[in-house]
Amino acid sequence: MADADPLLILPSMPSGTLSGTAALEQLLEGLNPAQREAVLHPEGPLLILAGAGSGKTRVLTHRLAHLVYSGLPPERILAITFTNRAAREMADRVRALLGDAGWGLPWLSTFHSACARILRSCAERVGLTQSFSIYDQTDSRRLIKDLLEEEGYDPRRFPESRIQGEISAAKNRLLDAAGYRARGVEGELEEVVSRVFARYEPALLRANAVDFDDLLLHVVRLLERDDRLRDHYSRLFLHVLVDEYQDTNPVQYRLLQLLMEGRPGPRNLAVVGDDAQSIYAFRGADVRNILGFERDFPEAKVVKLEQNYRSTQLILEAANGLIVHNRRALKKRLWSDLGEGEPVYLIGLEDDRREAYYVAEELERFLEEGGSLSEAAVFYRTHALSRTFEEAFTRLGIPYRLVGALRFFERAEVKDVLAYLRLLVNPWDRLAFARAVAAPRRGVGEATVAKLGELAVLHGRSPLDLAGEAQRLEGLSGKPARGLEAFATLLRSLQERRSGGMPVAELITAVIAESGLGQALREEGVEGEARLENLDQLVGVARDRERELAGERLSLEGFLQQVSLSEGEGEEGLPEGAVTLTTLHNAKGTEFPLVFIVGLEEGLLPHFNCRGEEEVEEERRLLYVGITRAMRRLYLTYAFSRFRFGKRREDQLPSRFLEELPRGVVVDPQLDGVGVGRTQTSSFAIGERVAHDLFGPGTVCGFEGEGVVRVRFEDGAVRTLLLEYAKLRRL
DNA sequence: ACTAGCGACATTTTT
DNA sequence: TGTCGCTAGT
């Protein structure tokens, strides 16, 4: 049977490798029984419920290595991670496990990268060419805004971000424009969404472009439509592994289903996840995928990893105590034998600046104790919070690395240059055309671009193509027309060099020099200098990529794809021995001996925009993720006054989650020195609602030692009260 | 067509 | 705080 399909013939093990048993023993060394079970599970579906810090990555990488050692060709194993960073990390670790025996590596990538790769190979079948562009969220919004205006709607009444969110959510639920409408349209907003959606899809196709959602959706539709193609991929991937399964959305779920359908043998799908760490519902992720795995795959083997190897007990107890406040959870309780460790430090500060300086002080203390800055991290809910810390750290000379914030590839000048490159690859890319032609200004304005766009649609030619003969076109003349032609000439000349095999880095240099962008920036003074440096960096990135390929040529398409999927964002260039500053979302999958979670206030965590219990539960999980990153020492901080929206807010209250932390685990060292649980001796907890005979209702917001409590009342004032005299009632 | 200057307004979180 | 969009002026 197998010989009917050449893809199913398994090659024998390459010679000259370790003998099977020796390699196996090495691979299993140091794994606990549950981990071994997960690594060794031979065939059929596998659900690994892996609590935080339970050695999940270890299990995944060892399982991958084990599959390869058992003779499976690596290129027939697909391993999906949630971020490119995770994919890189895993690739490194698998490579280390496999040694230099000349094995290849499995397909290790995100859903998006994997689908981009698949889609490249059969783009024509969905009406795209192989060199389609990938639109990020900003691009997609811009396009939607154009369409909104074309439809005569006011983008202020119907914000494009809102519309984009709705469309994306629909796509994540496998709905196209027709499906969205068919589902029933209620209210004005949905009507607008429906109309724009119907125009958005063809607009993308005309631009020979896809958005992030399309990468997956196109592939799913293709596999649904075409049995042969589906069989090809479902037979190609003998084993599929998915990390962070709790964060998969319906499209991703469908994709996995399709890959499991129609295969001759067992359904070799191994998923790893933790429902307590599901923090991407806002992006369409559906925890039910992991909760329902056993229903979908009744023959599934389930392995629970509950021993935590990362954190000391008190930290874990804080995490456990917090997460039980969520209603829906798979039963599992993390434990650790790393000893009780230090309590969790809960610190309230006067304002955000003091919060930053407090963190800095404690960092210095950590250094004096022999720690290093690279072992420490600061987590916050929103990027906006990073600034105060950056300022404080800069002033104090503490090196830091900022992860994920205003991304390099999203800077205006970088996007300008990328627009040129995108246009070289895909002349139909309407957004790239509009961007490049306007950077720098060359006498071609918005009106001209719009006009040209219309003509392009009318003639069925690309905007770039038409630009070359602008002076002959109706309605175009003078400076705009000459500008367009000059632009077209420039691109033709770049195009020639590109087809002549000019390396990407040199091509970028040429764009900067010949477009006039470099010139324009040089004339801009200090800020322009900084931007020019960014462009130099872009050249550097391309050079690095080229070097990584070691001899193989980096294609412009490949470079652009990496950039669009944020793959290029390496850790290179970031200082070693620096504190990590990052969002709680970005913290997932990391661990640090010393962790600060800052800005733990109502409105920040949970965030204002959270309405309803479901969303609050997701915020709680977010804090849970943060807490479980900490190995040895954890600080939770909040401030009563914070600079936000350009104004100082004096009425910040500690997050409700803080009061949910179990008593006896948390301590406030500013108040009562050492001693677990002392904070709670006042019998009130931070965040608790109380009433005072004179001042009325208020919220406990801090302590000043034994029997002294600080309460913020509804008139906004914070009063320090002696419990002995003030008859506070619990509300 | 384009720029400077001004006021309004915003912030989740990511592939 | 910083970005974005609008207006008026060149």
C-alpha cells in the first residue's frame, strides 16, 4: 500500500549515527515519567497539558528529536509555534539534540509562515501570483480606510480599526464577505462592515496581496476545495506538533483538521498547551479547542505535566491562588520541589516615577547579591508603560532591552524603503505604490495617485506600469505626470539591477540613494540623522540575512516575507547583560530569576476595555502568565498616581487581582520588614471595599504598618487610619 | 501640490 | 506624550 505513494516510503536511518538505544537513552535522560511518556508516545493524537514551567519546550524538542532518531525524515514533520522567536529557539535546541549527524530540521514555523510557504507554491490557484505581498495590520487598515471613503462613509464615525477588527474576527471564524452577510446583519456598523468587507476581498486580490488572516484562510479554502492537494499535505506531514494550542483560532483548528483528514495511518497530531495561559481570545483564539481535544480525538492520549521546575513554592502558590478565581479551568495544580523561597513582594508606590526608581533600586540590590541584569525582567500590560522605566534606567545607567515595542520594520522611513522593494516584487501592490511615490515628495499628490489607481483598474494594468506613460494619459499632465514618469524610470532601473542579481543589501542602498530619500533625511537635521541610521540598520539586516544563508542568494521575495512576518526582528544588536522590558503578552514562553510586574492597577490590569467576566478572566490569566515567569524573586507593583494620556491621574487603585492573591504568600517589605503574611494582619486586604462612618465608602489601598491602613475615599482623598479608632466596616 | 502649524485625541495585547 | 488630521497659506 505504501509503495503506491512514493511520499510514504520511509528512508532508513543515515549511517554513522549513534546506535538507536544509546541515542534514545541520552534523549530521555533527566526526564520525569510524564515527560518521557509524551516524548515516546509513538502514534495517534496526543494532548500534553503542560503547566507553566513544566518543561514543555523540553518535551517538544525531545519529541521532535526522537521522531527523527526513529527514522522519520525531518522534512516530513511539521512543528508549529506561536511566534517566530519560539520557532528559532526550538530550531536551535533541536539542532543541538540532533548533533552534527547531518539530519535536516523539521518544518519549524508559525502557522503564518508555514501557510505563506504553502501559498507561494500554489498562489495562482487563488488568483494571486507567486510574488504576492503580505499586508500587515497597518496596511490593511489603510486599505480599509480608502474603501470606507470610496463607499462614502466617514472614517470618524466608523473607525477603520473597528472595521478591520470586525473583518478579521469574521475571517478567523472562517467567514468570507458573503458568509458575513448571510449570517445576518444587524445595525449600522455591521452594515458598513459588510459593505466594506465585500470590497476588501477583491481589492486585496487586485493588489496581489493578502493580509495575515488570508495567509491561513486561502490555504484552508484550497485544501477544502482540492482533495488531491489536501491528500498531498496530509500525507506529507507524518507528524504534526502544535505548541500553545490554547491560542489557536477556528481557522487554525480547521487547518489541523484538514491535515488529519484523509491520511492513511493514525492521526499523528500532538498538541501542547495550558488553558490557564490562554491570552489571545481578543485575536480570535478559542480555548475550547484545547478543552475539546479529547472529544475531537477520542483515541487521544493525554499527558499532564504538573511538576514545575522553574519557580519556588511561594511564587507558585501565588499563581495557583490567583487562577482559581477563574471559573473555567482544567483541573491541574502546579507544584515544585525547589523549596519555599521568598515571598512575593507587593509594593504600592506614590507615583509611576517612584515605581520605576523602586524597581531600579531593587535591581541594584540584586546585582550586589551577585545577580546579573540579564536575569531580570520588567513586565507591563501596555507598551505605553515602558517609557517611565526607560527614562529612569537611562538616567541611572542601567542597560535595558526593549522587546516588541515600536517595531523596527514599522518605522516610517523603513516602511518607505520597503515600499520600493515591495513594488519591485509586486507592481500591483497599490499601497506600496502610493507610499513609495510619495516618499520623498516628487510633485505627485494624493489626487494624482487616486486618478492613476482608477485608470489602472480601468485598463487592467498595474499602477506602476501606467506611471511610465503618465504624460500620455488623459487627465494627467504637468508636474504630477513628469513626477510619475521619473518614478517609473527609477523603478525600471532598479528592476534591471535586481534581475541582474544585485544583492538585496545593495538594492536597498540604491533605493536610499537614488530615490532621494537619503537626501531628504540628510536635510532634516538631528531627527533625520537617526532615521538614516535606521536605514543603515535595514541594510545591515539584509546583509546579516545574506550571510546566514551562506552562499545561497537571498531573494528579495524571501527577504520581504521575513520582514512582513516580523521574522527579521532578531535579538541581535540588543545589549547583553541588560534588563528585559516587555509586555505581559510577549513574556509568554520566557523565564527570569527576577521578575517585576508593574502597573498593577484597575484600568490597566484588568484593562478598561474589558467588559464582562470572560474578558476579566483573560486578564487574570495574563497576570498568571506573568507570575509564572518568575523563578526566584517576584515583585508586584502599583502606583496611586500615574501619567496617562498626557495627564496625571491621581485616582489609580490597586488591581482587584492583588486581593485575590492568597494570604500568607505576599509581603510588603517596606512596611514590616521580613515575615510572610504580615500585610494581612490588619485583617483587611488591598483593594477591599470598606466604609467609614464619617467618610463613607472607600477602597483599601495600602498599609503603613501594624494596624494602620490607607483608604481612598470616594471624594478622591487618601486617608491614613488607625484601625483601633476608625471603625471600618467591610462592604 | 505641498507644508507648517495647530488642536484634538488616543492606548490594549500580536501573527 | 506623541501622533494624526485638518486648515490656511505658499
